[in-house]
Amino acid sequence: MSGLFPEDRVSPESEADAGPGLFAAAAPEQPQGAAAYRVLARKYRPARFADLIGQDAMVRTLRNAFALGRIAHAFMLTGVRGVGKTTTARIIARALNCTGPDGTGGPTADPCGVCPDCRAILADRHPDVIEIDAASRTGVDDVREIIEATRFRPLQARTKVYVVDEVHMLSRNAFNALLKTLEEPPPHVKFVFATTDPRKVPVTVLSRCQRFDLRRVPAAELAKYFQWIADPERENVEIEPEALWLIARAADGSVRDGLSLLDQAIAQAGPGVPVTANVVIGMLGLADRALVFDLMAALFKGIVAQVLEMFDKAMDCGADPGTVLQDLLEFVHTVTRVKTLPAAGNNPDLSEHEFNAAKQLADGLSIPVLGRAWQMLLKGIGEVEAAPDRRVAAEMVLIRLCHVADLPPPGELVRRLSDGTAAAAPSRSQNPPSGGARALAQGGAVAVAPMTEPAPRLASLRDVAGVLAERREAMLHAHLMHSAHLVHFAPPVIELRIEPEAPRDFAARLAAVLQQATATRWTIALSAAPGEPTLAEQDKSAGAARRAAAGEHPLVRAILEAFPGARVEMVPNATDVPLPHAAALSGTELPPLAAEPAEPPDDPENSQWEQER
Ligand SMILES: [Zn+2]
């Protein structure tokens, strides 16, 4: 972010004013006359707790502390740059030292702003409010100097306030020197530390401070604030709402960064000219958000040519390949949120335009598809950063993404695979064949009954296959069907001879799945004995046998005679069916088929076929 705005726009301000670390000691002194224009960040710098944006929790606690007169000796303000740490430190200094308009007031959470102390602190010229940039003064000698000074009473205020910016930059020795003073601070001294990296501050120091974590200001709050600044009573600048949003987003929670961007956008638009979204897009080098929406829509429709054309356009406009993917990633998250929480119209980080675009996409996409898009983008962003040609790498990611909507989710894929190996019985059971056809089906398919037992009883290798199918273990199921010869079945021990094409860990994985399914430990013992034919081989021969038997059935014979050329294709067997619970196959709980009003299949004289002949 810091690279986005030229430093000379902000540098007319004093070093301390520019805030922690950013322009640090490097900012040169400027002639006073040059500062005719005050940057927004300085002009609108909050002077009271009430003016701080987005830090309600901290403000509440500080107010209480002042109201109760329980003010800590040292404060630690943490947060990303530009959220208001230094500003808060100065308000604290003012609150401690304000004497009120009549000069008789004590410490207050609402400094008057008019007493000599308030005014001197506001103007950065109070002798008792000392700001130190730890980034430039890190040594133990610097700290000794401070500590020496704390022994002297304040020159004009009640309290000496030391504001130490980027305190984590202090050296180890410097911290140790500071610690002694922190343990027993003189009553007329307060410390306010600010840091962007509290993890680098020794715990011994942290533990002696009242800590406030200043949060990133949400984009919605920033946008509202910027609008307030742009209003006719203040800057009187016309700004498109979308432009405000872009700035608020780019500020990434930092009020100061946002105000700098606003400054810059106003300057770029020119005097009296409204600030449009396009101005901001150009200024920030952003991929146009509208383009990101369109790109996303084209991606999910799988229109590769259109996607690449849009991507080229973005590149031509100077967008960065990684940024485009980042924007897409962010937008996938937005769409997913809108999808999950349809009331996300109240999502404060979305402009109305963005919400509508997200809503439109969300309606046509499933959560699994969005989840996969997210993962592919996340992985793709890493690839782009590592690739020698980032643009080419980004294109490859986009092309892959074009197929994201076509891909069945992994669960569905496995189900399709298992349906391929095991007969798709459930659909048949929902449409039971009528009359004569049921005779062919031998009542098997309709035996699928909802079971309530939590753990299936496994009475045969066929039951084991059922469990694998039910649990979507397509690979294991296929190998059990085609590569496993049963030598001995004695639960919880199954002895098998495995064909070499089965994976090496087949037995271990099978045991694991069975244990999971039955809550019992299973042993899959591998044997060299020949064992039974595989289940698939059994099915094949059983199918042939059933076809032969079916062909002998009087009704089937009649049909075959009536339709020359007709064949018995397949006679399903109940045990082909991937039953919800294999126990259904153990024979004890078959549904009462006899109770159904079935036509007597073994009486060809009564069948309609016969009568029509
Ligand atoms: Zn005052």
C-alpha cells in the first residue's frame, strides 16, 4: 500500500504527524509556507475519543478508566498502521493534561480542546508530551535519556506523557532499561506505547501495560467516513459511491491510508470534477471490479474464449495477474457468503452493487462448486507467484477454472463410479416392475428396506461389498469384487487370496473401513489358498444361470415366443444391490412381499399377454 502514493504528497507534515514508521526519520523539514494545503489525514485527525472511527471498544474502556480515575501507568496500543494508534496516544495525553476552559479541570475523557495544554498538544508543541520513534532510536542510550528525564517534574502539565512509536523496535537492552521504570513509574509520568507488532515486545513489558488492540476499520465505516468528509459542509467534493468503496477497500482498515488515497483521487480528478470509480481504478492499478464480476460469470459458464479475452483486457489496462486472481478469490468468498447467508445484504463490507452482482452469481452456483473454485484459486495464486511467466500461469489457472462448474463434486464422482460397478438398484426399487416383470426380478430389488440398526451385521463377503458400496469406497469395492477370492469367512476374520493387481495396502484399508462401519476390529488375513471365485466371477456365472433359468419360465417362454428376437438381457440379483445395511440380506427382515397384490406370475393363462394372443 505504501508504494501507492508518492511520499511528497504527505511529507509536508512533520515526522511525528506522518505516523508510525511510515515516513519515519527520513521526512525532511519543509518550509512553513509550503504547507498551504493540509492533507486530509491531518485536517481531520480526531481530537477527541468521540471522533475516533471504528474503535468503540477501546474508547468505552478508556472512558470508564477516566471516569473512575483508574488510569494505567502505561498503555500499549497495537494495530496495523494507520488505524489511529498515535492519534489515540495524543488524545490520551490531552485527556490526562486538560485543565478545562476555566483552567480548573482534572483528567477527563473529554478534553476541552481550548485550554493551553490541549492546544499545545494539538499543535505538537507541548514540552511535557514527548514523542519518540523507536524505529530510529533503538539503543539503550536513547532509553537511558528518557529514563533520566522521567525523574524531573513536568514543566507545565500535570503529567509527563512519553509516546513511544513502534516500541517493538527497541533493542533488548533498551527494553531492560525501560522495564525498571515501568515497574515503579514516577507518579507524574505515563507511557503510551504503540506497535504494529506486539509479538516482538517482551512479555515483561506487555504485562505492565494496559493493552488495547485497535482493530482495522471495516470498509463500510471507512466509506461512510469518507462520504462525510466529502460532504458540502466539509471538502465539498463529489465522489461516486463506487469510488468511495474502492478507496475504503484499498485502505484495508487504515483510516490514514484511506484518507491519503482520497486526497490523491481528488487531486487526480481535478478541481470541480467528480471522482469516479474509473479514476480510482486507474489510480490504484486495480482490476476493474466490474471486470472481475464479468470474469467470474464467464468462468462459471465455462466460456474459455471470453475469459481469456477479458483477462487480456485486464492485462492491457495494467492489472497484475496475481491481483486479478486475488480479486477473483475474494469475490468467490463474497459469493459464498451471500449464498450461505441470503440476508447478507446487511454485510457491511459489500456495496449494493457488489451485493447484487454476488447475489446473481450465488443463485446459479452450488456451495461445492464455489468451494472448489476457492481451492483452485488459492492454489493458482501460489503457482502464479512461483511461475517464470506470471501471466501465462494465471491464464492456465483461469482455463482450469472454466471447467470447475462441470466437474462433479468428489462425492458425486465416487458415487457414479460405485454405481458403475454395483447395479443401480435404488432407482429400480423406487419403480418396482409390475406383474410379470417382477417374476424376472425375483423380488430381489424391492428388498431394499430402510434399516434402523446402526451397525450392519456382515454375514458374507457380499455383505462386505455392500458396506464398501454404501460408504462410497469405490476403489476398494472394485478390488473386492474383482480381485478377492474368499478363502474363509469367520467374522471378525476374513481370509482372502488377493490378485496381484489389488493395491498392497488393500487388506489394511479394508480392515479400517470395516472397523469404522461396524465398530468392531476386523482382521483381513491373506492366504495362498485358491479360495472361491471372485464376487464378480460369481455374478457373471450366476447371471448366466439366472438367464438360463428365466428362459425356462413359462411366462418368459411365452414372451420370447410372442416377440421373435427378444432376449433375456439381465436378471438382477438381490445381492448386486448396494444395500444401506447388509443385514437386509441376512434374510431375517425381508419386507412382506407376499402382502403385495401381485398377479400370480406362475399362471400364464391369466396374464394379459396370453389373453391378447
Ligand atoms: Zn483542555
